[in-house]
Amino acid sequence: MYRTILHNVKQNPSLVHCMTNYVTVNDVANMVLASGASPIMADDKSEVEEITSICTSLVINIGTLNARTIEAMVLAGKRANLLGHPVIFDPVGAGASSLRTETAKRLLDEVKFSVIRGNVSEIKTVYAGSGATMGVDANVADAVTEENIGEMIRMAQDLSVRTGAVIAITGAIDIVTDESRAYIIRNGDPMMARITGTGCMLDGIIAGFVGSNKDHVLEAAAVAVCAMGYCGENAKRKCRGTSSLRMHLIDEMSCLKAEELERGAKVESRI
Amino acid sequence: MYRTILHNVKQNPSLVHCMTNYVTVNDVANMVLASGASPIMADDKSEVEEITSICTSLVINIGTLNARTIEAMVLAGKRANLLGHPVIFDPVGAGASSLRTETAKRLLDEVKFSVIRGNVSEIKTVYAGSGATMGVDANVADAVTEENIGEMIRMAQDLSVRTGAVIAITGAIDIVTDESRAYIIRNGDPMMARITGTGCMLDGIIAGFVGSNKDHVLEAAAVAVCAMGYCGENAKRKCRGTSSLRMHLIDEMSCLKAEELERGAKVESRI
Amino acid sequence: MYRTILHNVKQNPSLVHCMTNYVTVNDVANMVLASGASPIMADDKSEVEEITSICTSLVINIGTLNARTIEAMVLAGKRANLLGHPVIFDPVGAGASSLRTETAKRLLDEVKFSVIRGNVSEIKTVYAGSGATMGVDANVADAVTEENIGEMIRMAQDLSVRTGAVIAITGAIDIVTDESRAYIIRNGDPMMARITGTGCMLDGIIAGFVGSNKDHVLEAAAVAVCAMGYCGENAKRKCRGTSSLRMHLIDEMSCLKAEELERGAKVESRI
């Protein structure tokens, strides 16, 4: 799986239209490049449909949404749907404000997503249609644990049935699932929670991997999540603090080899 | 002082609502995380009141202000005041344009701040209600020196009386003062002036420290300023140029220990 | 040439008003500082004329343009023209959307530029008044090669005649030319294409160098392009991946010495 997915990324590199937030956008662009794709950022409603048309895939991340960009996200999403481009959705902070929760609902109503990625609080909010999150990080109580993992997979699979999207819940333990096949991924390091943007960067990697593997969305998303965690483990060993962790994380992704990832992957498949 | 302030940061970590500029926002988020708090960025007027309600403290930094965000800053500031959350104000570039000077005035009229932090030009502008700064860096002529430090403290204390805020003037020599008690801090390295965002990052650290030490705003702000300078000194010793200085600065903050800071602090108290 | 240009940068440091994109703006600010100038970012139409008035030079980069900022760019550009400040234009993604292509046209109609810098696709679009680019990176077919270099120089010189600007086409081989004198620069490393923002950072360096060398715009732009490539070569030798490449690139610029650049420069002059 790893070799095929990464081989296709290299052979058919994606051009990813990123509609993301201004906090982590630079890391997203550099991570997309590091992972073998190319990014283009554009968020004005008068150009997003045209821009998305020349791309392979689209990321919609509501990390710093506003009235202007929400309209542009809807337009770009619909156009990407028309063109059959995979669209990745990150409902950042859904549950933290009505604007975010309502925008997530609206986007789910108007755009068909290939992958929805968030932490467990955000995915729960999207699932429930409402919720209360603490900031943009998952509530402590809201974590995937060895105890509740079955329940979490069932929630994600229900959401997958309703939306037609692959669902990725990321955190200490990651779940990537479609309606019936789930991958549980245990790569990563707790220190990754101490830098901003790991989720947003992962959105971009997923978009690139899925764009180059359109017939294997689930596997491409799972490999992307696994690759991020694996690079994080290596980065942790090399870093001296949180900022060098971020640097090494992107460095590792830029040097990632399929055979190493295959050896380092901690992925369990459940049907 | 150092141990108590940092202990409280760890025991009761803040969630900091950052309304800051798009130039340094990523460094701010990573520095807030490195210093032990969590950041959330939101600037749309339709959600800022709700977002600030779930937070501990608020940063208002006018580094890249515009008509849309100014209104949101006023709304968030007023809500934070109602809730008793500390609000940190950074009048970036006050004096460099009428928009900035007038916005600073308006914010001071409509919002009660716990801490106002800026370079000496910005604080002078806020004090005088007008001024001429050169860019976002302090005028060379506008520096706190051993000669004028008494005068600078008096200006800051007058401003503290007028606003009720702790005033932090940062530069080669830092002053942190309330109406009567001043700390003079001589940590830091001149090379820190060669990277962007040290002031904005410091806003975020202050917000986190004050949010976890609401009864000791002056001390928390002084420890934050001291910690930034101390980490800068260590980063200077490890770096090869300005970009690695930035990385080491955040790395050092993410590993900071109270006992080391206590030993390294160059803080003089004046009553 | 190198010594004089860099000497003037140090003796008369520029204050660069950067109207750039939110993707790479932090790198631009840090690179401007590393190269010896100071940056100020401001994009609201109610302040850009005032801000540009206190600056030495202006960068207009349409990387993430929108209706609000386009108007501000026109206003700032006209004011900089009135004041005789050099204005650097980067038509990012011209050809990728009508908005970008039309905005580039409008800016060229309303503002007089000192330097226009882009990749070959963007410059071709500006030259032709239309075009089709792939993302923000040059089309593979659209590269300056040893074979087409003469043709590329002629195109750039035609554009220089029409606009009065120095034209910089950057990529594996760089061309910097006015109406008649061309520099061909072969510094740099292919790995630089794997990080975002090298072009945007270069805009800022050019603005600083030209602002301190107003009577030698062509030479200042050529030295800036050469310095960027030279620092990239050194950074490549020190890095472990793409993110550390970015860090070392800025580090190298912050330590650059004229005599070393002179030795390392791979610059050919053609009249």
C-alpha cells in the first residue's frame, strides 16, 4: 500500500488548491511541497472557481474563516465537485463558535467531501450537528482511547455513511475509515501537540496523496496520516524544542522513503 | 516570583484568544504553545465574542489592522472586559499612520486593558495621543537608555494611572510598571531586533502568564518579559544566523525551567 | 559592483513597505531584515499612502490578492510613484486566473514599476497580456534554458522598453535586464524550488537593495538575485531537508559578506 500510494504521488504530483487559515498557511504550503505535491493559495470569490479548475484537489479549512472566505469556499467546493476533484474538509474549531458550527453544516450541505479530517471534538460536532469544544484542540475528555476506540470508529463510520466521505479522526490514536473499513494508526509523538498546524499540514498532505490516488482515497488518506506520525517520531528524536520539532517534521517529510515508512508504520486494519 | 508565576502557568494553563497580525501569527501561536498556554485565532466580528468567552485572556495587536478587524477587536475587547478576562494591547506602529494612532485611541477609550506593551515610540504615541514613528521599530532616538530611564518610567507610570494598565516598554532595556512599582529588565540580545515578531510573540506569552496569574498582573508581565529576553540570550549562543535565532528562541521557551530563569534574570525593582 | 551595492544597503538601510501575500509574509519580513533593510506591512486603503510615504521602497505582490487589497495596491503604488520611491512588482500567478491577469494589467497601467520580477510563465503572461500558467510555479515547458536564453532576454528587454522597468525572470537560470544590458545569473540550487516563498523573499531583498541604490536599479536587482542564489547554494550544503533549507537560506543572508558573494557570484553580463 505505502509503495503504491507514494509511487503515484511521485509519478502524478498533485496541484493542491488550499483554502486554509492565515495562522498555519506557510507550514501547509511547505509541507505540501515536502510531501511531493504543489500548493496554490487563493481565496477571493472572483477567482477560486478558476483556480480550482487548474488544480488536482482542494482543501477547505475553516481555521480563520470570515464572511468573505466562506462564500469563496462554497463556490470552490461546488466547482471541484463538478470537476470530480477530491475535496478535503477540516472543520477547525467546529463547536467553538456558532459561526464555525454553522459553516461546517453549510459546507456539508452544499459540498461533497472526499475526506473530512479533524480532532475528535470537531468530528463529534460535525456528527452531532452541535457541540462544545475547548479552543481548537480536542477536549481532554474528548480523546480516542483504547477503551472507546470501537465506539469512535462506529461514529466515524456513521458519519461516512451520511457524507460519503472518508473520515479521519486524528490525535494520540488516529482513525481513518470509510463506511466499513477502518485503519487505526498509532504513529506520532505527544510532543506534536505542542506545535500549531500539524492538522492543517496533514490536510494538505492528504489532499496531495488523494489527488494522485483518486481510486484509493481511503488508503491514500491512511498513508498520509501514517506518514505524518512517522515523520513526527523521527523529528522528535532530532529536535531540541518545539520549533526545531516543526522544522524536522517538514524535513523528514521531504526525505521520506516508502520502504522506511512501510517498516515504521503502526497501522492496524479493522473490517 | 519566577517559580510561582511559572507554576501557575503550568497548573492553570491559559487559552489565549489572539487577534493579531498575519505577519507573525504563526510564531505567536507556536510561542504561546511553547510557553505553556494554548492559542486560538479568530477575527470575524460574528464570532469573536463567543470565542473570547471560552478563553482565559485576549491579545489585541494592530500590526495589520483593517476596517473589518478593528470592529471585531472592539467587540472582543468589550466582551473580555465584561467577563473579567485580562486583555493585552499592542499598538503596533501607532504613530506611523493616522489609522493606527486613531485606532489605538479608540481601543483605549472603549476597552480596559490589563497590559499595554510596545516599543518606546509606540508607547510615547499612545501617551501623547500622536507621534511620528519610523516603521514598526522604535526610532533610534527613541530608546530607553541608562540616562533617560527615570523619565521613561515616569511616562509609563503616568500612562498606567490614566489607563489602569500595566505598561511594558520593550527594547534593549525593558520597563514593566504599574502606577508605582517598576521593574527594569536587562535580559535579551541586540540580535533579537533582527527578527520580526519578538514583540508579538511576547504579547502572547504575557497573555498566557497573566491569564494564569490574574492577581499578579505586574509580576506575570515582568516574568514574561524577562523569560523572553533570557531565552533570547540562550538562543543567541546557539544560532548561526537570524532564522536559527528565531527557532532557538521558541525552542528555549519550550524547555524553560523556573530555577534557570531565576538564576539568569537581570531584573531590578524600583518603587 | 557587489561591494558598492552591499555597502550602500548597510549605510542607508531601506524601509520597505511590503504589500505581499499571507502565505510567505513572515519569511519576507525576516528576509528583508536578514538582508539589512526593515519591513513594514500594511494593506488597508485608509493607511497605505501614509505608510508608503515614510518608507524607502514598495513591494506589490499579488500572491493572495482580493478586492480590498487590490485597491490599496493601486493607491500605494501611485503614491510611491509621486514620491519617487522604487516600486517592485511580482505578478504571482498571472495567467492562472483572470483576476490575476487583469490585476497585473491594471497595475501596469496605473503604476510605474522600477523592477518586475516573476518566473518565466508570469513574465510571459505580463508580456503577452494573457497566458496559462500552472499554479504559481513555472510550467516545465516554460523555463529559461541555454537554448532559449537569447529569446528570453529579448522578450524581457521588450517588456523593459514598454514598462520602463528592470525585468527579472528567476528560475534555474535567472535573467535581470533593462532595455539593453542583461545579466545572466547561474547561482542557486534546484532544491530551492521545493520551498515556498523564495520569489516573494527575493522581492523584498530587491526592494531593499534598490531602495539603497536608487541610481543603480539594474545592478542592485542583479546583486539581490545573485545573493539569493548564492545563499541558497550554501544553505543546500548545510540542510537536512526542505525546512532546514529555508532556515539556512535566511541565516546565510543574515551573515552575507560582499567579498564572499563576489567570489561566489556566477554572473554573466551581456550587452
